[in-house]
Amino acid sequence: MGNLKEVKEMPQIDYSLDNYKRPKLTTPSSEKKLLLHSCCAPCTGEVMEAMAASDIDTTIFFYNPNIHPIEEYELRKQENMRYADKLGMPFINADYDRDEWFERTKGQENEPERGERCSTCFDMRFEVTAKYASENGFDIISSTLGISRWKDMEQINASGTRSSAPYHIPYWDFNWRKKGGSSRMLELSKKEGFYQQEYCGCVYSLRDTNLWRVSRGREKIHRGVKFYQEAKLKLSQNN
Ligand code: SF4
């Protein structure tokens, strides 16, 4: 019996929206004003709620010129704005400078997801976020991109730190997936009926996701029609 370790029953934590007592978050060095880069409503909703519950002065910065086409960009943005309105959180609708995005990612069209093109894409979004923060009195930036299990958090954090350094703005690399963040993100998305995008965002991710689907005998993505709860709005547009 000497090698057998005692197995202790771990208490089950209920992370549901109704029952979980959320511990208050604090910024790394008690920074007061946070500029939170947002990629979309499903990823950002739970983080926004965490910030509001922690009394952290947060402004949402929607800067995603990677999202293609513009109808998809507008839909993701509107969903995020709707939730920011609901929480009374300031929302900055930044540029959609897709020409610059295409310029920067030239030669990386065939990179896989999580490859070099994604680092370029994160760098561009974080550079603009950090620049805006430094010019507008924010103390720290962060991003909700890392809450998605499809993303490489180390890649995102490295990009955030690298891109914000020239502006002397710290990047908060908090792991939003922890403490039930991932499951709460899903629950909140269902509760709010957020739009459920089916590809990362850029034209290349749309292409590759469709190729992957077709290779498995599945239909291509129908943009604008899938929501986390019952489909409530049909903005049907096939690719
Ligand atoms: S796959 Fe996603 S993160 Fe990577 S370049 Fe495209 S939009 Fe950006």
C-alpha cells in the first residue's frame, strides 16, 4: 500500500452565472484605467462582467481590421456595443483600416492559424491599442483574445508585451480562462444570445475553415446566421 497516495475529494465549484461568488480582480500594479482590446462579444462579455464586478475603470477598444468582410466586422462590433451599452461601459469604435492589415500580412497568406500571420495580426491590433492608451490617459492595456481555447495564449501575451513596450504602457497578461472564465463565457454568450462567429476573422481563416469543412463533407460557413441561443435574427448571406 506504500505507493498509493491518498486521493482527496476536490470541492466542486459552481461557476454558473447565478451562483459563483467572483473574487475581485486587481490590476498588476494597481493601475487605475484599463483600455481593454476586444475581439468580439462572446470573448469579451465575461471579461467585461469581471471588470465591472471588480470596479476596474474599463473602456472597451474595438480595433479589428482583420475581420473580413465588412458585414461580418459590423455584426461582431454591434454585438459588442450592445453589451457595453447594457453594462454602461465606454466603447471606442476604432478604425477599420483593412488596407494596412492586408499590407502588413502580405506574404503570410498561407500561414496556418497560430502562425506568423497571427503574430502580425496581434501586433498590429495591440500597437494601435497601446498608442491610443498612451495618448488618452490610460494606465494599462489588455485583450480578451486569450480567453478563446482556439488561441495560443503565450503567442498573444508575447505580442501584447512586445507591442505595448514602445508606448510605455504595461500589458496585463491575465489568464481569463481561469476560475471558470471559459465556462462562464459560454453561459453568458447563451444568456445574451450573442452572435456566434464560425471562423477567426480574416479572409484567410474563412478560406481555411471552409476548406477544412468541405474536406469533411460539411457545408461551408453561412455567415451572420448563428447565435448562441435560438437563431433570432437572419442576416443570411452565403459565401
Ligand atoms: S487567423 Fe485570426 S489571428 Fe490569425 S491572422 Fe487571421 S484573423 Fe488574425
